[in-house]
Amino acid sequence: CASKDECDARLEQNLGSSRYWPDSVNFTAAHDDKPDGWWDGYEQSITQDWGLYGWWLLDDSNKTNPDMHGWNHVFMPYCSQDLWSGQQHNPVTPDGKGPAAADEGYVYAGHLIFRAILDALDAEGLPDADTIVLSGNSAGGMGMWLHLDWVAGRYEQAEVVGLSIAGYYTWNQAYDGPHAADPKTELPDFSEDSFEGYVELWDAFMDADCEDKQPHRWWCIVAHYALPYVSSRVYIVQAQTDRIVLQMHCRIPTNPFLWDDGIRAYIHGWHHNMSAALLHAVQAPGQHGVFSAACFRHDAFMVKSPLINGINFKQAFVQWLTAPKTGSYIYFDDCGEFCNPSCALPDIKVKRHAEVTVKWDEWDEVVW
């Protein structure tokens, strides 16, 4: 969050305070025998929806996570609202203009929280690990890019790799045409100007090599610009049209029946830029892998969907992790928009392509 209204709203839920976390969670996915579908995996043995999509790699079930259920798993819930980047020790005002009283400001301390967790894990034997997977989804996926090489430097005895789920982005200009959502009611936007402010507000920790070599420090907060300077291997799991980013950050209507030709053109351009950015990731040095599904979803990557060539993201990731270092495992839908049959939108018929002409120079191009 980056404003008083946004941060105040987060403070009253589990995204802003550990007061709202359950006392315990069951990391065994409860969707083994459920039918295929968008909400597969909904029923979980906790009161909140943290396990909605099967716990990703944390799943303790040998049926739904056969390759990694026996690993040591550490779950780090997100509550700092700074993409795990903040280095603030004292409260600051949400406008970034200065310090604040304890009951009036916010402490953006994501990096400090992460560092403290690692300090605690060191006492449990983490320095003896031979393989460490730093994984994150959504804000955690974005924060993974900031910390991966730092973790690799801290645990030099281990092979440290990253798994980014819904965490690979570039700049986006928000949609501002008919039916656009009110900016005051949505999440912070993904424009370059806004990220410059976020980095300053949070005193963001970022990849050191990226900060040293990029012309602007704030570029390193997004994965597309950090990737060339991350030396550790990364597997990227990303929808080609991200539902949360498009609806909540870029402000297209949440009701697809309001998508007129202008909105479809915006979605078409967003899909084009995301696909181009992911192709850059495929071509970048470092033996990175990509699982990119033509779906309209955010971090809902599960055992039964999406599938690409019959493979889910866990299977693709394990193939990449265990392959010779010269290997690269790329699963990339090229059918268009919303066209992967394993992740079809429920009860909504959406055209695969917008029937409009788009001038590409109107969009933020993806560049290195």
C-alpha cells in the first residue's frame, strides 16, 4: 500500500497484521478428489482462504506434490505491504514526507522481517541445506526477485534457485477509458512514476547488482528490469493476462460483460507486452524457465489447471530444477488470449482476440 486509505484498509486484515492470522494451518491440499474447474481446491481445513490453490510447493500431500512434499517447508505470510522490500525501522507518513507518530504512521519493514526469519532458521539448520528454493506468489513473487541473489550469497554452500508465481511484471499504464474503476478504490498502479515513489516510501531493498548497473534505482523493483542482473536461476510461472493486475491495478472493469472494444484493445495490448516480456526472459542468459499459460488469472496455479501440453506448473518446475544446468524448460501457450482450455472462465464467453486495431506505440514497449 502507498496511501493512508489503502494502508488503513490492510491493517484490518491478514495482509496487514499478524493479529488476523490463524493459529495453525494444514499444508495438505484438500482438493485431491474434486472435479476439474476454476475453483478446484477451494475447500481447505482452515478458516481463511490461504490454501485456496493447494499451497503451491508447500503442499504436504504426496499425491498432489509428489516431488517436494518431503522437503522442509517454511511459510512466510505477507503483512508488510511493500513487496517484502521495506527497510524502515520507524513509522513514516504514507505520503513519504517524513516520520510519523507510532499511532499515525506505517512501518514498511518487509526486508527486515525476511532477514529476521532467516536468522531464526539458521538456528534450525538452514546453513546445512544443499538446495534452497525461494518461492513467492503475487507480492511474494515480486519480492523474490529482490532477494534471490542476496540469499544465494548468504548460503553459499547451497544451490539457491527462485520460483516466481505471478511475480514477473513490467510497467503498466492504467486503463482510463469508459467503465474504468475509481483509482481511490483500487490497488496502487504499476506505472513507472508510481514505482519510483513506492521505492522511496518503503526505502526498498533491491538486488545490489541491478542497483549498481541500471540507470534508475526504482527500475530494479520490477522483475523485467531486474532479470538481466540476477545471476541465480529462476523459474517463472505467469498468466499471460493477469486478472488481479488488470482489474485491481490497471482498473479494467471486474465485470467482463462491460468489456467494450476499447477495453478489449487494452487487454490485447497488455497481453502483447506481457508475452514479449516473458519471451525476453526465455532468451536471457541464466538457464531460466517459463510456464506461461493463456489464462485470465493471477496466482491460481494448481495441480489440475492450468495445464500446458498436459503438464502443470509443479511438474514443469521439477523438470527444470533437476535438469542439467544447460537445460531450459519452456511451456508457453501461443494460441492467443484466454484460450488455454484448462483454465476457461466460468459461464463467460470471451473472444480470443479483440476485433480492433491497436497502435503499438501507444503502449509501454518492453525494452532492456
